[in-house]
Amino acid sequence: MTAQPVALISAGASGIGLACARALTETGYRVLTLDIDAEAITRFQEEFGESSALVCDVSDASQVEAVFHSLVDPHQRVDLLFNNAGIAGPQQPVEDIGVAAWQSTIDIDLNSVFYLTRCVIPLMKSRRSGVILNMSSSAGRYGCPMRSPYVAAKWAAIGLAQTWAMELGPWNIRVNALCPGSVGGERIDRVIDCDADERGVTTDEIRRMYQRQSSLRDFVSPEDIAAMVCFLAGSGGRMISGQTLGIDGHTESLANWLDP
């Protein structure tokens, strides 16, 4: 009997991560998550099993290592790692961004990717198989005004995916970066509200600006991203590695449509 494959998702207890957890479960995966939201973790455990999730601040290296080894037995397999955790960070002109806000965004959006990946790789190497997905963004390909720390982290996530694909390919470990456009839901609503406040315009103007950034004039759904994750985890993704994959309705531009 073939052992059940295991997926580990950071920030998997809500939003995009939860949509991916549900989709992967339907394809036969056992899904684990580390998430900072204790209430969301409780709901995740009710849906996926008590041993499926633990509270963890993935921006803290020592906490990641300790909680990872509590959640994942050293003899257990991890077939898929989805580095999904992230925050929007400050939405301000670069000269107004505080050092603490910069560092917090980098810690959560970038450093967590390194912390989790270094824990998982030995398990994947031992089986000479695995898939690692780094959550980037359209902003990680084109840049985005007023989002300097977020963009820095998302560009780096692409660079790491390409570097790790080279480094880990001989162990049959595939690594890719996902680049969604704006994802519909509470998070983008908060980003739009903040952007509107900063620019002194209405939220409707900002929403239209975001929608005009893609040819399809629509926001991505968490289920769109989950579908891509499942494809890359399956046999259809066998020879896809080192790639930057857009899930964005074709981003035309992330330029500032509202000039001063």
C-alpha cells in the first residue's frame, strides 16, 4: 500500500492556505499547517484532525524549528511544502516606511520561507522526492509603488525558488514560485482601504485601479491558487521546476494609475 502523501502549509488555517489544504485533501494528501492564529488553528484541527496543526509565529526561527519538530515526526515524509505565510506590509512612500515595519514584513514574507524550507529539505532529500512552492506575487515580477518591503520579499521568493530548483533538482525536488494577482477577500479589502486612505481617494477608485491591472479585469480567487498547487503537486507537474508561474489574469501593469 502506498503511504499517504503529506503537505505542510504555512498560514494554512485560513484564506488561501485553507483553500489549498481542502483541495489537497481531496486529492489524497494529509495536510499539516503552522499558523499564528490560535482560533483558526482550532477550526483547522476540527476539520483536518487534532494532530494536523500547531500555533507558530513563522517569522521566529527558533519557534519554527521547535514547532516543526513537534508537528512532524523525524521519520515522517513531507511531500509538499507551501511557503504561504505573508502580510501586506506598509503601504507608504519609501521615505515614510519605518524600520520596524520594513523588518516585520521581511521577517514574515521572506525569512519564514528560509526557516521552514531548511527544516523540510532533509526529509525530502532522504526520499529523493518533494515539491516546494514559494508564494510570490505579481508585484514580485513587476514591482509595485508604495509597497517596498512587500516587493522586496516577493522578488526574493522568486530568486530563492530558482536557486533551490538548481540546488535540489538532483534529489528530484522541484521548486517553483507562484505569482497571484490581487486575491479577492478580506485581505485585499484591507489593502484597498489602506491605499485609499494614503492617497486620499475613495475605495471604489482604488478597487477599479487594481482590477485594471489585469487583462481579465478580475481578482484571483483562493480556489484558483489551490488548483495550481494541486496541479504542481501531481504528475502533471513532474517536469516543472525553477519556474515563476503567474495566476493573475495577465498582469498588464502595477504602475500607479493615480498620479499625484
